[in-house]
Amino acid sequence: MTGKRKIMKQLLTFIKKEFLHVLRDRKVLLILFGLPIVQVLLFGFALSTEVKNTGVAVYDQDNSQNSRQLIEKINANQYFDVQKILTSPNEFEESFKTGKIRMIINIPDGFSRNLNNGQKTEIQFISDGTDINLANQILNFLNNITGEFYLQNQKTQPQLISVQPEIKMFYNPQLKGAPNFVPGVMAMILLIVCVMMTAIAIVREKESGTMEILLVSPMKPQYILIAKAVPYFVLSVVILIAILILSYTLLDLPIAGNIALLFSVSFIYIVTSLLLGIVISVTSKTQQQAMILSLMGTLLPTLMLSGFMFPIENMPKPLQIVSNIVPAKWYFLMIKNIMIKGTGIAIIWKELLILTAMMLGFFVIAIRKFKIRLE
């Protein structure tokens, strides 16, 4: 019993030493806490795919009460801003060249008459095709607004009206970008920070010459690795809490699922990322090598193969297979389900099992690769 207490005391001493080392390094603290905040704000606001305050110009040839009501309805919507009323088709191209107008609505003569008589009513949408994804989003929103306006103002009997599809978005009816970006940013930040910080931990000890002191101590290799990982685990949990608070307060993204399940899944993911960093650390000879391996092994795979930026289903089969070894993929799937859909363990247990298996695999590799003697 005395031996176990002695080991625990030594382990706590090592952990305290690592904590002090991290907290004294202002550059490390800046990376740990500055990077997550910047990325959450960047992806949540600057890189959002939402359509907001989009500049629209209108060429109203009908100039009727109905056409003016339609223009007011579009302008009242939070996604559009009618900035210009055109008087001639010759102004179309010049309006797009300013860069402020993304869509021109051409209301033809006879619009009100056809609408009141229940006849076919056409409106022309002319879009700026330099950004095809944005143009398609704007078209979808405008189609919904004009379709709703038509149904509210038609004068014919319901049985004579053509079928009008009703579009409803579960979980994200306003098509906000935060529900997709926040889980992805969480997966990317935690992986990069955990792997990058721990990847240089052991290499730094080798380069500074303090590794000999650790190796001649009575501490077992696994305890040394635990002492290295514990401070970064605690700081990663703090980062996770900060991201969730920023998402809730600034991005208006409530958590639909169980908080305890979210943190449990996140803890496993953080430990997996820390162990991956240790594997890189014990196999690298210099801090520069460890840094390059950690960035190449985490940043690109997370962005390209986690499903965060690009749908995995659209990728070639070989890349879909490769994506299965990216821990961020499984975490992203689970967190998105928990936060947005409110699903429980019954839905995500397969992904959780895979991530847990990765964690155990990295732990075994880290222990086996850890050198008892310096080379």
C-alpha cells in the first residue's frame, strides 16, 4: 500500500511539474486558448454559408399593388435587402459589376392581372453566377418567398391550383451555418491542439536533456506518459467548455442532446487525440519534425476527410475507406447528432465504439514505442 502511495505521489509531482511548465509558457497558452476562440468566431461569422442581407435589385414592369407587395415582402425578409429599383434592362449588367447586387428580380407586365385571374404567373430571377453555390442558395430562398406570396394572393379555387411543394428543414429550419460548423470546429480544434501540444512534449525533453532524469526515475513509462497528458487534458476540457459557451451565446446554438453524453464522448476524443500526439512525439527526433507530422496528420485529414467541409458520400470509394481512420470523422458524426438532433447512445454507439478502439490502439502503440533508453 505504501508503494502505491509513493507512486501516486511521484505521479502527482510529475503532473504538477507539467502544469507549471505549460502555464509559464505564454506562447503555448496563446495557442491553446487564442486559436479556438479565433476559429469559432471565424467559422461562425466570417466563413458562414448563410444568406444574410443579400443585395437585390428589382425591375418592376408591372408597377401594381401586388408587385409592390411582393417587393416589400422580399425586403422585409432578414435574408434580403432591396437596394435598387431598376428602370431599364440596360442597367442589369452594371448593377452586377458593382458587386453589391447578387440577384435581379424582373417582374413582367401583367403580373398582377395573371395573379388575380389564376393564370400562369412568371417572375424572372437573374443571378450573379460567379459564385454558383451562393446563387443557388439565393434562388432557393426567393423561390420559397414568391411561392408563399402566390398562395396567399391567388384568387382561383384550390382544386384549380397546381401542386405547390412545401419545404421544411428539420433541426435547422433557418439554414444557419452554425449547426454544421460548430461540431466540425470542435473536432478540428481539439484534435489539432491536443496532438500538436503533446507531439512536442517528449521531444522537447529529449532536446533539453531532461529526459535522462525522467528515465532514471522509478516511474514506469506509462506513468510518465500520463503525467505528460494530464495537463493538456484539463486544458482541452476548458477549451471545450469555452467553445460551447461561445456557440450558445454568440452563435445562438443550443445543445439539443444530453450534456453528460456530449462531455463523455468529448473526453474519449480528447484522450484519443492526446495519445495520437504522444505516438508522434515518441517517434520524432526533433520538435520541428513532430510539429510537421502533427499538422500534416491532423489538419488536412480533418478538413478533407471528416465530413466537416466536404460530404464523404460524394468522395471516391478509396477516400471513403481512408476516412475511416480519421478520429475526427467519428467525433464529428457523434457531436452533430447529440448537439443538433438530440440523439442518445442508442444511435451513436457504433461510432463511440470505433473511437474507443482507436484510443486503446494509440495507447498500446505509445507504450510500446516509448524508449526506455535514449538513442
